[in-house]
Amino acid sequence: QVQLVESGGGLVQPGGSLRLSCAASGISLRFLDTGWYRQAPGQQRELVARITDAITDEDITIYADSVKGRFTISKDRAKNTMYLQMNSLKPEDTAVYYCNVDVGEGYWGQGTQVTVSS
């Protein structure tokens, strides 16, 4: 049974940082297309960042324009865990953040709340 468990969300002041984790079980994240999405109240779920393992070169990453230069997506293959380092957080980053594995029908975690507020 595939399970994705997010953690690391919370309340942070504008300009602060958080690191989200997505621990996977029942599936290896190696060489799979994985990513982070977020959904703010009343909004559609949107892509934040995705990462695809490369065999010989650097991993392939893409970011939403709104987070480029502030967020970094990464994987620890030994821990089978994906991360999202979020720096210079803004109030508009407030949302529930979900991790996703793009294989078969796709798998989603339960989400972790990130609130950026003073």
C-alpha cells in the first residue's frame, strides 16, 4: 500500500522559512516524477515544484514562477523522502501543501498546512 506522509508545515512570519517533508512507503521515489502542489482556500490546487531523477546528470526540476528563487525541491533517495525548502515566505504562500507521485493513477499525501502571517 502506497502512503505519502507530509510534515513540516506550520505558522511562520513573512520572510521566514520552513522545510516540508514527504516520506514515502510502499513505493520507491527513485526515478519517479514527484512534486509538491498547494491549494489555498477557494482556489484550485496548483503546481509548486516537480523533480525527476536523472541517471547521469543533475535532477530535472521545474518551479512555479511565483516560487522561483525562493523554494527548492529535493529528494533523499536513501530515506525515500522528498523535501521542499521554502525561504522568504510570503502571505500568499499560505495554503495546504500536498506531495504527489506521478505513477499510475497518481498518489497524494494528506497535506500539511502552511500559514504565513505576522
